[in-house]
Amino acid sequence: MASNPSSGHVIATHSISGTMTAFAAAPAISLGAGVYTLLLEYIRPASSTGSRNTAWIDNVEVLYLDRVESFINPAGTTGLPLPDGYVTSGWTSQNVTAFDTNGYAAQSESVAIGAVSTLEKTVTFTETSIVSFKWKIASDALDELQFRVFDA
């Protein structure tokens, strides 16, 4: 999977690094009508030396002017695949570490030093929408969890 989708330009970027003890809200992104690729990457540079190497994303929501589309898994289920439309290299749905009690979050599998794990989805908005989510990282100071939005 390419870390730079060939179609489009980066129109928004946010990132975190180091270790967070709790989930935090990522900055919400307002997008006009159009087609976008949402790309989340957990990046471990070759200079990374520690053993902490996991990232999570939870409560991904798209807020339209008149409704909310949520990608939260139903309660009381186990081992679900990621919701439809996500393309991934090394992310799974799990319920051990999540923002909401007994909920699910996408988690990167253990990422080797010098490697990248990606989670990607292409979306089409027919009206202005807001994308928001919670994220958490347990990594070395040089590792980075990065969220980017590309236009079509």
C-alpha cells in the first residue's frame, strides 16, 4: 500500500508521537463535498530503539449537517473485522484497549523498526462533513502516528 495515494494532494495532516496513557480527541477536520482518501499511518523509523510499538484509533465518525455516520462496532461482539471499506496493512479490530468501556478500537499490530503500518479509506461526501476520531499511541519518542487527508 502506498503511503502517498497517487491521486490528489495532502489537504490536512495531524500527528502524535511518544506515549499517551489515554485516548485523546484528534483535531476534527471539516471537508467540503468531494472524494477524499483518509490515511492513518503508524511510522517506526530505523532510528527507533524501544519495544513500545502500538497505536489505536477509535470512535471514527463522519458528521453530516443532518446526521452522524459512525464506525463503532456493536456491543457484546468479539473479534470483528474492521468496518467495510478500510484497506489495511497490519490493523485489526480488538476490544482490549478502546476509548469506550467494552468497546472496540482499531489497533496496529506490532510494527518493526523501520516499518510502517497503514489504515486507509476512500470516502465520498455529498455535502460539507466533519471527520473526527480518538487516537492513542504507545511508542518511542521518534515513532509517529500520522493522519492525512488527500483530495481526489
